[in-house]
Amino acid sequence: MERIKEVVLPTLSLERYVAIVGAERVAEVNELAANLKAKLDGGVIWHINSTAVGGGVAEMLPPVLGYCRDLHLDARWLVISGSPEFFRLTKRLHHALHGQRGDGSQFDAAAREVYDRTMRENLAELLALVQPGDIVVLHDPQTIGLAPGLSEHGAKIIWRCHIGRSEATAEADAGWEFLAPYLKAAPRYLFSRDEYVPDRLDHGKSDIVAPSIDAFTPKNQPMLPETVRAILVHTGLLAGLPVPVGDLGFERADGSRGRVDRFVDTIRCGPPPTADVALITQVSRWDPLKDHIGVMEGFARWHTQSSGQAAELVLAGPTVQSVADDPEGPEVFREVFNAWCALPHEQRARVHLCMLPMVDVDENAAIVNALQRQSQVIVQKSLQEGFGLTLTEAMWKRKAVIASKVGGLQDQIEHGDNGLLLDDPQDTDEFVAALGQVLGNFEYRRSLGEQAGDTVNERYLAIRTLRDHLSMMRECVDE
């Protein structure tokens, strides 16, 4: 059975960033790429992770690698496979590095055997593809176990960790202890925040590169108001008359034309919201750390206190069986559904649980784009968060955002300037007050959104990530 899947990637023109960031920044990246290409001398840059759809990693890789190809670098993306028990273990590790217990299972000898067996099975195929001198970027706990074998093979290893927490806990220590034997084989580590680098790792080997979004993907490209409305009506997210199929188009990641054809599976007990209703939206995986139930409870309390202000809540995530490396999705969605059922009828009628189609990744992104652009307020009330690219996407669209003061969310927001931060994500009163601030004041909401868009332009676009990656890889080759 074939275990390694290669994701086909289009070449993307970096020159289109000139219109956004200027020619000087684009020229700098071109120079870095030319220098790295000469040093690699025909070598390949491999990125390896555990899923091609769902989550920030799967969304960041295509543009970064597509621009590398435009710069004449041979950049490729491979996805490993694993059993359900392997992905349950790696989800447990995901929670542990966030300081959470997850399902509470043990990092014992049986868990080690599951992990090592999966690594051996995938490594056997990788060694036929990766050559000595190639650069291999391994993403997150799912792949770091490949480092010893690939390093011995002569590849230059970089481990990219997208998750973590600032404070040490017993759970986080247990997760790092499990990963310790494999981390020794990686000469360089790449983290999203300096606070995520654990004391046990050599800080001299760690680089910090914040994640980013690409301005031209189907999720972030400009979208006309009539297209926004048409996509949301067609998918069932907004009320309205049927729309012409010509209004459902978008540009795919490879530059070709796409169209939204599928519908959104939505659980609601009333009609869809109309276009004049203020939408409060959270887009995220069905993960307990995203605190969907807390968002619902906070919205319900705000609605009770808001004197009838017209607003509705959309909780949107992938179809629950669509993300291979996230086995918790169905159970979390079931818990969210049960909490939704427990709401009073008047409030339940204003909350929509939406499962977005994942068959066509670009189509999914276009639906999210339309939903975020239609929304007045976008929330990311996570209990823990590695970085939070859904927040970055909302800020790029110049939306007022409310987010928890955790992880990378707090790096993106200056409270009161380009968004609002919740000091305690579990403080419902604080969340209710924040909703009241932004929903009750149009000019304040607009000002927050404008500042948010400027922040992303300066700090969180793909061209900056590409520059940082190329610089770090050049150092890796030199070492």
C-alpha cells in the first residue's frame, strides 16, 4: 500500500505582490532564492506533514511552495499516512503541547510502538524520494519521528512546530518528553513564537517565524459584494432567491476559474439569516480548544441583554469526517450540538451550526471568504491557540475581531486598536461586553477593521514568511 502522497502544486507568480508590498520587498526575496538555489545545486526542498486539507499548515504550504517554484526552487509537499490509533495519539500530543489532557491516554510503551511503527512504514517510502543534501521540513509532532532516519540518510532536517504554550505544565512536559528522542536528530527548529520554545530545547537552534496568509488564495482574494451574497444564498447560509450560476465564480489557487456548486450542511431551527442581519462568526475546526460552546453561551447572554438587536451567530467548521488527522471532530460536534439543543428556542433560532464541504479545497475557501466578508464581527475565542490564521484572514478582510489573549492571537491584536482581546477566554461577562462594544458602534467597528487590515499587510503576508524561510534555509545549508 502506498503510504506517502505527494500534493500537486501550481507555480505562483511572486510579482503580483509588487502591487501590495512594493518592488523592493519582492526583489529581496528573489535575491535570497537565487542564492539558495546555487547552494542547493539541484537539491529539493521537501515539506512533510500529515494532512492536505484542514488546518493552518495545509493552507500555508501551497502558496509558499508555489512561490518557491516561481523562484526556480524545486519545492515539494508530501503527506504521510497513519492508522486511526496513530492519529488519536498525535491528537493527544497536540493537546499535551497546549497543556491540555485531551483524551487522557498515556504516553506509554504501547503509544511509542504505535508511533515508531508508523514512522518506519512511512520512512521506507521517503528514503526512495529524498536524497542526501535535500532540505526536509517536518511539520508538527506527526512527522518529527522521521528525523532520525532522514538525518542518517544525509538530508538536512528542520522541524517546524506550529503549536505550543507559554507556560510549562505537567502535560506539556509529558508531551515534550515523548518527542525528545526524535528531536535530537533535527539540527534546526522553527517555532511560531519565542514563548513556545521549551527550555529543554537548545535555543541556539531555534528560529521564530510567525505564520501568514496569502493575499491571492480563494480564501483571501477580493470578492465583489454581489458574489459574496450569491455564494451565501446558494450554499444556504443566507436567505434569498436562487442566483445565476455566473455569480458563483472565483479564481482558484492555480489561476483557473472555479465555481461554488456544493451546499453547506447547516443545523438550525429557523430560517437562514437575511442579508441585513449582523453576523457574528467563528470559523474553526471542531476542536474542544476552540470553545464553541463558550461562544454560544456568550452570544445567548448578549442576545438576552441586547434589547432585541438583530444579530445571529454562525459556528462554521469542516464536515466532521473530512480531516484525517483530527479524530475528535465528530465527538466535539456532537457536544456542540447537544449544547445548542439546550438553548432556549428564541436563542437557538439565532445560532447556526455549519459544516463546510471539504471535497474541493478551493471551493471551501471561497465559501469561507464570502462568509467572513458578510460578517460584521469575527470571533476566535480559543482556550489555547498556536497562532490562529482564521483571525489573520478576518483581519485582512478589515473586519472587527474579538479573540482570546492566548498564543499567537495576542501577537496579532493590539487591544482597542485593531481588535479586542479577552483577558480570560472563559469569562463570559467579558465576552458579552466585547460583543456589545463592537456591535453597538459602527464607526468603532469600522476603525478596528481598518487597522486590522493594515497590520496584516505589514506583518502577516506570505511574502514575509517566504523571505524568512529562504533566509533560514540558506543558513541551514551553510551549516
